[in-house]
Amino acid sequence: MAKIIDLYKDIRPDDFVTVMNIDVNCDDYEEYEMYEDYRDPNEPMKMKRRFYQEGYNHRDKFQVMWDREKFSVKPGQTRRFPGYIARMFVKHLTDHMLNKEDPKGEKNYLRNQTKRQELYNKIIVDIESLRKEPELTEGQKATKQVEELNIEEKVEESVSEPEKVQEPSIQELRNACKKQNIEYKVTESKKDLIKKLK
């Protein structure tokens, strides 16, 4: 099974994200159910809910909702959103575009990470992070300054220490032999397998 990539990890809720509606020349009509709460005059202590249908044409806009508020972008245009709304916009627009390419679901494009990544790269125009690096204490500033002043010593230390090479496990050696079609016996030691692989 293919590894699922979290495309949205770059978008934090407090970022400002510029997104583009790449759904141009689409004539799909999308309907959804809305509701509103109201008080019945005959039972003023009870809240009631009334449901109704709404919809929009993708030729006019692509729309997502957050807490019953609508956020839309016209085809071919860009708009800035907070990160939490942008994530939802990107996800739903990507799903719509993949469903449009494969309307019967035969090729299962919704799970195709490569196509999803391509659309993500087209939809996200810019991510503006508002997070600042945390302020350093006086002690941290002094430590950082000392490290910068003594950077040459660190370079010399790293050059003088040889890197430890991790020896492969016996199972990894057996797998390498299999890949190279080298015959081996289960009773052979690591040293024997390493000699065969050289």
C-alpha cells in the first residue's frame, strides 16, 4: 500500500494562505443542505431547526463552508484565507478536480498521491507564516554568541572524530544476497555473507 502523504502539514491554522481556483470552465452544480435555528412562537422555550436546500454553479465560484459561513473563489482567481479555511478549500477543490477527471471512480484518483500533489501545487499560490521565532533569554543569546565565535573548534572536532559505520544485520545481508542472486546458507555468519557480497 502506498504511503499517504500529509500535504497539508505546511499549512498551519494561523498562516495566511493564497489559493487559486483552478476549476475553470466547469459547469457542475453543487447542492447542499443548510439549516437555521428558530424559536416557535407557540413554544418559545424550545429551539427548532428548519432545513432547506442551497446550491451554486462551479462556473461562478468554488465554495467551502466553515461554521455555516460561505467562503468562495471565482474560477481562475486567487484569494487569501486563514490556514484552517485554506486547508479545507484545498482539500475539497482537489477532491472535486480528481472526481472530475475520473467521474465513475474507476481509476480511484482520490487515492492517487501523485495527482493530489500536482493539484495541491497548482492551488496553493503562497503561504505567509505569521509565527516569529521565540525571543531568546540573555543566557541563550550568550550561548549562541559563544558558539558562533568558536565555530572553528567545532569543525576541527567533527573532522577528527571518525564516523561510526553501522554494521548491517544478518537479515539485511541475506536480503542483499537474494537481490543479487547470490546463493547462501542460513547457517553462514555475517562475515561470510559480507565476503560473498564484495
